[in-house]
Amino acid sequence: MKLLPCCSTPSDPQTKTIELEIKKERKNLRRQVKILLLGAGGSGKTTFLKQMVIIHGAGEFTADEVRQYRAQIYQNIISAMRILLDARQKLGLPWENESRQNNVDLVMRFTASDLMRGVDQAAFIEVAPIIRDFWRDSAIQRTYGQRNLFQISESCVYFFDHINRMSMPDYYPTNKDILYCRKATRTITEHVFEIQRVPFRFIDVGGQRSQRQKWFQCFSDITSILFMVASSEYDQVILEDRRTNRVVESRSIFETIVNNKSFVNTSIILFMNKSDLLIEKVPRADVRQYFTDFTGDHMSPRDVQLFLLDKFEKSRRDRTVPFFYHFTTAIDTDNIRRVFEDCRQSILEQNLKTLMMQ
């Protein structure tokens, strides 16, 4: 009797189906545009992703997401006022109305761990009138005016100005509220949007120093990198060491990325973000105090923008490679819609080149 080899198996229709599915999946992945969002903490990467949900996703967030954002907005508001109260005391600024000191503990009782766990609606509604009253005091206003001396998100002004609406029992965050909401990215998140029949996979990673080691996990098969810079933060220092200028830190990261051999065939697009805040800041924060090599008109937002842009452009070793950049405002949906449409074609061209090389 003739024995069949032990490894021989008859053709299995199920096996063929699985093989076809694998081939199909490989083809889809090759066709997919993979975009990595990089930049220092607070540069606007996550806000940009929220805009992609609004522009190219469902157009709105799910009910569960909105509830989570509502709790995060409560946290943003209380955290910001705690920071301002602490800074006012350290700066030695006297209260306009001394009786307000009696209510400080009602806000400061929310510890960092309490805020991390989340703030329920009842607790926020109770403390909201006190926060609103603090924001009216000239001491808190003057403290906020010196915010380059401490760490606070400038989006807090939007929330303080809308605190009446946000403290209503039936409060439901709008898309704009969600865009202003801040939460540090601690994990790698991915979102896929089909844009004109082409799947775009966006990968967002944390920008804080402790999170940057995770970036290298995402470096394979990247079509394009969108590098975000908070251009308005030229007068501020980073949270991690409270010494390094934020724009200097961003430039250092950009220099490492743009000159990395792994990205020779990857298009890198620079977003000089927070243009709206830069325009507001330039008249009151002299760029020459932070960058002594500035030679333009220090009262001109455009001169400051171009000066900062030049610092990033000069960090590229290979000047023959095209340099793509945009001045952006991540919370402005129309601005991001226009900017991404401009970027999309160059990204698709790069993806086509990559496919032809494979």
C-alpha cells in the first residue's frame, strides 16, 4: 500500500476563502494612507483629530463620547481655576474683593486625584457660581495675564466665559465645546476616515517627553507626518522641566524627525498651529525677550510667524526636499478643512510613490 506524505492535505474551500481574505486585507492596507500626528504636548494634535471626526467622520460625536467630554470639561474648568488661585497666592496679588478668599477652599478641595477620577454634574453645578465669581475678580484676571509664568491651558477662558451654560442641568457639549476641551494623550489612538473613497488612518500619540518613546512603535509604513507646533507658546516653558522654551523644544523634536533616515520617503508637513492665539499675544509679549536673534517688527504677528517658521525650516539638513507648511488654528473647523484639503493631494501623491516602490 502506498502511503501519502503526512503533510499532504486535500484542497479545502475554507482555506482558500481565508487566503483570499488575507490577500484582500493586504491590498486594502497597501491602499490605505497612514498619517502620523507628532508634536510636543499641547500642540493641537488631538484637536486636529476631533476636527477630522467633524469634517470627515460622522460629523458629530456619539452620546457616550459627549458624556465623557462633559465630565472632562468640568475637570478642565475646576483644574484651571485651582491653578489660577494657586498662582495668585504665589504672585502675591491682592483680591479686589477680599471676601472671595473665604471660598478658595471650596475649589481647592478638589484634589488632583479627584479630578482624575472625574467630576460629576452635581458637584460641578455646586461649585460653578464660585468659579464664575473668582473669574470676575481683577486679581484672577491679572494672574491670568501672567500665565507665561505657570502652566495653564488658554482654552480655560472659553469655558469661564460660557460657565453659565455649562452649569445648566441639561448641559450637552457642542462640537465647539469639545474642540476646546483638553486631555493629555497617554495612549496611541487610531482613527480611520474614508475621504473621497481613500481610507486615511490617523495615528495620534502623546507629545509629553514621557510619551515619546512610544512614537517609534508607529514609524513603520508611514505615508505622511503632520508635525504640530504651538506657535503662540514662544514665551512659555515646558511642564517637564519648567526651563526649556516650548518652541525651542518643538524645534528640537522636529529636527530629530525631519532628519531621520527612516523618513526619507515620507512627506513631512509642518503645522504652525494656534495662529489665533499668537495674533492676540504678539502685542503684549515681546518676542525679543525670548529670542534675541529676532530682527523683524516685534509688533507684527506675520513677522513673528515667519521668524518662528524659519527656525524650523533651517533645521532640515537636506534642503533639496520640498518643505510643506501651513499656519493653522486647530479649533477653527473651516481653517482645518481648507488646510487638510491642500495637504491631501500631496499626501496622496506621496502614497502613490510609496506603492510604486514596493
